[in-house]
Amino acid sequence: MSAAPPVIVIRPAVREDAGQILAFIRELAEYEKLVHEAVADEASLAAHLFGERPYAEALIAEVDGEPAGFALFFHNFSTFVGKPGLYLEDLFVRPAFRGLGLGKRLMVRLARIALERDCGRFEWSVLDWNTPAIDFYRSLGAAGMDAWTVQRVGGDALKALAAQDRES
């Protein structure tokens, strides 16, 4: 007698998921060895994901009703393509649920959302040491953008930049 296959649901996150999203973010930060950078809190996530002006969206993956993973994404814009794009900020599946195809299901759902919203691109960043993730993304047809590097200004550097030449 075989066990019934697990019931997998991919659904849009709602305000009540803010705490669960924060838990996923912290687990992802631990995996990526970036816990020191994970300073988000539940109130901030609730306000910025589900407030008056949402800045991002999330999908929640559940297995038999248990939170198993998430994808957090937002829109950007490609001037070269002349269309919006979909940017995947985070994708995470809890280790106990890996191997069930949740990562692929989340990526497929995001690709569908991108097409439904007339996006010209679907893109994301991945740490260069994360070979399992890179291999997974390549298996989906992703191409590395090796000629590009991510640039970032944050914290005190962001404040210093904003304070320069107030007439700009």
C-alpha cells in the first residue's frame, strides 16, 4: 500500500503571512551565511508587502498545509525592452521539503505571472558559491549574466550619497 502523494499548494501571500515570510527570510539568511544582514522585522514586512503601497509580493508554498517555502518578487523596468520585468528577490524551500519540486513550481508560477503582466524579463541574482542553486536555475533555461556585476549603496553610504549636492 503506497502513501498518498503530498498536497502541494502555491498561493499568494496575505498580510497574515508576514511572520512566516520573516521566518523564511531568516532561514534563507542562515543558509547564505548572511544572518548579520537580515534585519527585517514583521511590522516592516507587513507594511511594505501589504500596506497602502505594496513594494513587493510573495508566493507561499505549502505541503499538506505546512509552510514549506516562498518566493518574494517585485517589478522593475527595462528601458531597452520597453517593458516591465519581474525580479525575484528571494526563493527558499525548507530542507525537509526539498526534492518535491517546490522550487520549480515557484519558478514556473513566477514565469507565468511575468507573462500575464507583459513582462519582458524575469531575472534574479544568486551567490556565486551556491552551485546547487546555479545548477537548478540553468536546468530551467536561465543564462548567467557574467559581464554584469551588482552594485549597491546602503546604510551610511546611502545617506552620504543622498546628502551630496543638495541642488541636484
